[in-house]
Amino acid sequence: MYERTGQQKLANELLEKMVKKFKNSCKVWMHYVQNLLKQNSDGIQSIVNRALLSLPRSKHIKFITQTAILEFKCGLPDRGRTMFEGVLREYPKRTDLWSVYLDQEIRLGDPEVIRSLFERATSLSLPLKRMKALFKKYLEYEMSHGDEERIEHVKRKALEA
């Protein structure tokens, strides 16, 4: 309610209290980060670090990916990329994370970045069943944005895998 009525100071105080009381809740931390991003305030990285110290290890990936998505949506794609790259460095075989990262880049629409990311994702040595979704997404992207040569490249790469 405070956010909707424009009382940012009260909203921040309430979120600060909620974070202290429910420090194991990913949703509370996400609301806090989202509120800070809406205000374009600095210090988000320190809040993310605080959240990672407080949250259970099992919620870290979920929190980082959701925060990265918020960064992309709020016009800070570089910070979102950094967060996704960090998670993918630790968990390179998580095709779901690759898929979410690709969705965010596709939404921004830089073809060079998107294609290089697709190439990285599809060059992983994973079972074909897990790679199918990535190749399918890559092919759909090239069918809507690429030419015949790019489509054939994706099909060849899928057959080689």
C-alpha cells in the first residue's frame, strides 16, 4: 500500500523490518530489491549480498536469477548479465538457467549477444534430451530473426550434438 500511495520512506522502513523478521524468506528479499530498483537507488548489491548471507543455500539460485531478471526489466542489463554469468559459472549444466538468461537477452534484442549466448549454451556437452529445448529455442529465434544460412547452421549443429 505504501508503494502504491507513493510513501517510499514508509515502504522502505516496513521492508527493512520485514527483512529482519523474515530473513529466510526469498519473497521478502525480492520485494525489497524490487522496491529499491523502482526507486533507482544505489546499494542493491549490498542488499543482494545481505540476502545471500541470510537465505538458506537452497534458495540462492532462485534469488539470484529472480534478481537478475528484475535488473534486466528495470533497465540495468549489465548487472543482470553479471549475475546470470556468475550463476552459470557455478552451474553450467542447468539448462533452465540458460533458458531464462536467453529469454531476457531475446527481450532486449541484440542479435550478436543472443547468437553468441546460444552458441555457448548449445556447445555444452549435455545429454541430447536436455539440449533439445535449447536447440528448439535457438531454431525458433533464427526462424523469426535470421536467414536461411543461420537456420541451416542451427540444424547442422543440432545434428552434430
